[in-house]
Amino acid sequence: MKKWLFAIILFTIMAGTPVEAASHTETLIQELQKTTQDGYRYHSHEIAQMNQSKMEEVVVLFNRDTKTNMADDYFVKVYEWKNEKWNVVYKREYLEVMKMKFLTSGKLGGHEKVVLGKFHGIETEIMAPITIGSADGKQIRLLGSSPADYFGNAIIKNDTLYVMRHSIVMHQLKMKNGKLVRVGGGTGKDDRDVADNPKYWVGLKGRQLLGPTKITMKVGEKIGVGRYDASVKGNYFYSPYAFQEKDAVIEWDERRLGFIAKQKGMATIELSAQVRLDGPNGPEIFSAGKKKIQITVK
């Protein structure tokens, strides 16, 4: 009788544990990866605590081939665990989009939010951030709109949504009175902060790319790219390329915001940049030069 009672108590305790939650989440994802509905297939997912529910929500991105070269259809669904089962509490369809993907997730205004990027355009890939979450800890919904930008990216840090051009902060947004609102732009200090102040930095300032031309680093270390210092507010954009033989020695990581050393070897990074400056006859775009950096990973 005591063993039987102990087993019941143990089961009750375990029913709400992270292990059980992970099991339910893994089962859901495995099921979604196997199913097709109206031509939609599982693409990717993000897990976040978006409201006051017992378990983290699962945000899933599905896509469907439109049989064209330039666009797919995408479907976003949010699954919440309630009454011992998964329930779809939010869904939205996006038709004929060049590309969609998850950009970031993190705490923003009390609860975690998930941000996806909706891309269009061929060469510049203009990105519109899509922020999903809860303003009140109860209902999950689309939270306002964020400014779009070319070479777009986004990251949530310090209770702030940073919308970027690659890794250059263009806009800062916060949750205020249940709404996602823009609270300012960015400087070189913001660029370094969101990149976690990496040891190695290549900075854009005026019409120059400042920084080392040779770097020796260890596996796992990062080279950041952005404006040179806190005073720089120029309207910059840049293109990063990594040239290497065979397996990747160094890779650009959109979430860690920099070139990450992946394994021992040698590689070359090439950067080209432009800056948009206000002149006497209006805004003008100037070349900020090119820079090659020889990388040795030991």
C-alpha cells in the first residue's frame, strides 16, 4: 500500500517537471515534422515562455512551395499546452513571400516574444520584422509593426528589440502600455553592446573601415562588425564575405552577430561598405571602402 501511494505521489510531482514538458514539446515537434496539411510542411520552430501558461509555447513556421522561383507561402502557428493537450492559440498565413525565418526570441515587456523576418527583394533582401507575443500575459497575438530595412536582422536584448541592418542597430523598440513602440535609433555603442563587446572589432566610421588586417584567434571566438565607436551615427550598410578552402573555418552567425571561428585553419574575410550622408543637395551615398582580413584560427 505504501509503495502504491508513493508511486502516485511521485507521478503527481513529476507531472509538471521540465522533463515532462520537454517530452511533450519534443513529441509535438516530431508529429509536426511528419505531417502535411494543405501542402504546408514543417519548416522550423522556436520555443518561448510567451505568457503565464504552465509550459513554454511552441511557435512553428510552415512553408508551402508555390511552384515559382521567387516565393513560397508560409504559415505561423503558436501551440499552447492547456487541458493536457496542445492547442493552436494563434495562426497567420503569409502568401508569396521570398523568405521567412526566425530571427530572435527573448524577454520583452515582462514575457518572452518571438520575432520572425519576412523578406522580399532579391539583392538587398528587405526584411520586415514580425513580433509575436502577449502584452498581458494571457493572449498571444501580433504585436504592432516594426520598421523594415534592407539586409535586415533583429535581436532581443536588455528588454529591447533591436532592428538592424546586418549587425548595425537602426531602430530600438520597447513594450509600452501593451504596445510595441520605437524609442530611438542606434549608435556604435549599441552595435558593440548587442554583439556582446567582442574582443575583435571591425568598425565603420566616415568613409573608412577601421580595424586589424590580421587576426589570430581561437575556436569559438568572434569578430564583430559595426560602427567604430559610440559617436558614429552614420547610415551605413556593408556586405560580409568569408573566403576559405574546403570546410568552413569561420562563419557569419546572424544570431551571435559576428564571424565565429568554427575550427582550426586559415580564412580571409572581405568587407565592402557604403555610407549614406547628408550633403548640401540632399542625402548622398559614398563608398566606405573595402577591407581584407587574414584569419588564423589556432
